[in-house]
Amino acid sequence: ALKTAMNELVEVLRILDKLSLVTYSTEAVVRFAGITADNKNLLKSQIDSLQTKGWTNGVKGLETAYEIARKHYAFSGNNHIFLATDGVFNSPNFDEKALLDWVKQQASQGIKLSLIGFGDDKKAIRFMKKMSFFGGGNFIMMHPGLEENQTLSLLIEEVKAQSAHP
């Protein structure tokens, strides 16, 4: 459902919007960076090729995402990271407080963070809610019973809600 919603989201983005995609398991991998939304076929093919596997090295994924967001920072636009995760960060040297402080610092510099949560681990859900709060964004919980159109609606509403209006 997330891939379908992401592909539909690509359809509604403006051609001046830029997207980047970082995947993370054991390592963080930049699938594409700073691609404008008019490259819909490229964006969709990359989204369609995504597969889940390995650890959840969310710290490395976030470090990479923030690095890309700073590199492609839009001074009069939206600078927003959407992190899809189960919230169970099992990366080496994970320190929740340090990560939350860092996410808060990034938000104060104009890069928001919203989380798209999966799973039912109560501790992980609390952590995802904290991260989105400290990141200046929102937490969207993807329940297994959601229809694809509901998932898309939630993502589009979040993008609109977090968008800067010129």
C-alpha cells in the first residue's frame, strides 16, 4: 500500500518539486537525490523496485536523508523528510535522547520530519510519535486494514499540511 500511495503522490506533485529517496537497512543507500517531479517514470520505477530487508539502521538512514535535504535545501520551499519505519531502530550505538535532540536541531534549521509508522510495537510507536513531534512534523500510522486510497489520502494531506505557502 505504501508503494502505491507513493506513486500516486508523485502524480500530484508539481514539476518544480524535488524528491530524494534513501533506503536503509544495514546501510543507507541513496536511490535518487534532487530529482524533479516531472521525471515521474524514473521516480515510479525506483519506488516500485523497493523491498524490505535487513536491520533498521534508521540513524544512518536519517543522517543520509538530512545530508541530502541540506544539499538540496529550497530556501523558499518545503524541506521535509518523510520516514517510513516500524520504529524499531536496531542500529549500532543507538541513543534515543541524542537522536531526538538532533532531530529537534534539524527542525530548527528548517528541515521537518514526519513519520509513516508500521507495526504494532507500543514502545516503537511512542518513539515514532516523539520523533515526529521533535522533528516539527506529524506521525501517520499505517494500519493493516487501511485501503490504498486511505493511505494515499493520509500522505497527500500530510504533504499539504506541511507545505510552505509562498
